Amino acid sequence: MNEPHTNRATLLDAQLRFAEIALDAYIDAYAQGAKMYWAMWGPMGQMGIDAVEVMQNTQHHYLEHLRDTAEERIEAWSRARS
């Protein structure tokens, strides 16, 4: 009976680890490249750099919320198994 909860928790944990490692690195790498591109425009590119920073911060906050939600679900499933 607890098998589906265990499988879901395992899958959610794997997704959480992926988000922590790969997506954080991807977001930062993309933002770095985009900032370099906009920096080539000189002062006119500052608005683009600001937009990229907003996007980067928004994505990191979203991943943080996703992690918190996933951890809460894993804890709830663990309590339900007990």
C-alpha cells in the first residue's frame, strides 16, 4: 500500500536533486552569456542586463519554492508511511 508513496517520494527527490544541480547551473550560465551579450552594447545594453538579472533572480526564487514544496511533500509522505 505504501509503494506508490515511496515511488513518488523517490522520483520527487531525484527531480529535486536535478533542480539543485543542473538547473541552477543552467540558469547562471545562460544569464552570464546574456549579460555578456548586452554588455557589448555599452550603456544602451544596461536595460538588457537588468532584465536578465531579474529573470535570473525570478528563476532562482521559483526553484527555491519548488524545492521547499517538494521537501514538504516528501516529509508528508514519510509521515503517512509511519
